[in-house]
Amino acid sequence: MEGPRSAIAAQLIDLEAALRQLDLWSDAPPSQEALRSEQPFAMDALDFEEWLQFIFLPTIYEVLASGEALPERCAIAPMAEETVGKRPLPTEPLISTLRELDRLITEID
């Protein structure tokens, strides 16, 4: 894995670190039912940070490992701003990491 994909992998590591730093990382996964939500960002069943941890991160890691195509567009930072960004937490590093992921994933060939 090299080039843009390795840059994406590095941002995924930064994303996990940002979630842990904000104490938004969970040791206990949500229910299988919650993980099967078909709503955007699983908004009906998960908090945004749970969606990042249990759906987004594993999915993108799997795509990177398998060499499959990444999504054509990625726009997660705006959702982060509307959810965790409204909490009284220092969320700028998290949102900045998501902005960079959005850019890298959207610009990759």
C-alpha cells in the first residue's frame, strides 16, 4: 500500500487517536441490530462516534487491505461538525482529520 492509500491509512490511525483523546472510543461494540442500520451514519441507532469506530473505520481498512475501490465521494466532516462538533469538547483535531480523509478519499483515482 503506497501513495494516497497509505496517506488514508495514516489518517485512519489519526482518527482513532482523536476519538480516544476525546474519550469517545468505546470498548464495547453496539448490538448487531444497531450495526445493521441502513440510515445514513446509522443515525437512528448509533452515536456518530460509534458509527466512525464500528462502521467507517473497519470498512475503510477492509477496502484498503483488499485493494477495492474507495467511495467516489466522502463528506464526513460536515456530519462531525453537526454532531460531536456541537459538544463542549476540543473536537477540532477530530474534525480536521475527517476533513483530510474526505479530501484524500474523494481525490483518489
